[in-house]
Amino acid sequence: MKVNNMIKNKLFHWMDKQKVSISEISKDTGLSRTTLTDLKFHRTARIDLRTLESLCQYFNITPGEFFEYKPKEK
């Protein structure tokens, strides 16, 4: 039986926790609003390492804290 797994980013969680908007993150990090919006709504399958590093520095978290692993429901 094949099991499908999902790894999702937790950008929305960190934004909510630190009460910041996409506009604020974009202004402070230089990342595009489009990139951040796509990440927030899980519309991308990949993340650039520079983007990941910028977000980890911005939120003061590790890459492990930025991602969540959840098996897909069968």
C-alpha cells in the first residue's frame, strides 16, 4: 500500500503568532508579496533556500519549526 505524505509550511501560524502581515514581512525581508502569499496558502511545492533562511531569521525559528509533516488521510 502506498502512503502519501505531506509536508506543509507553517507561515500562517507564525504570522498569526507574531501578529504580522504579508506586507510587513515583505517590507522587512525583501521577499515578494507573491512569494509570501503563495507560501501562506500552500500554492507552491517548493521553497527557495534563500526564502526559507529569510523567513527563519525573521521569525527567529529553525527550518524544522517552519515545516509540519502530516500524513495524507487515506
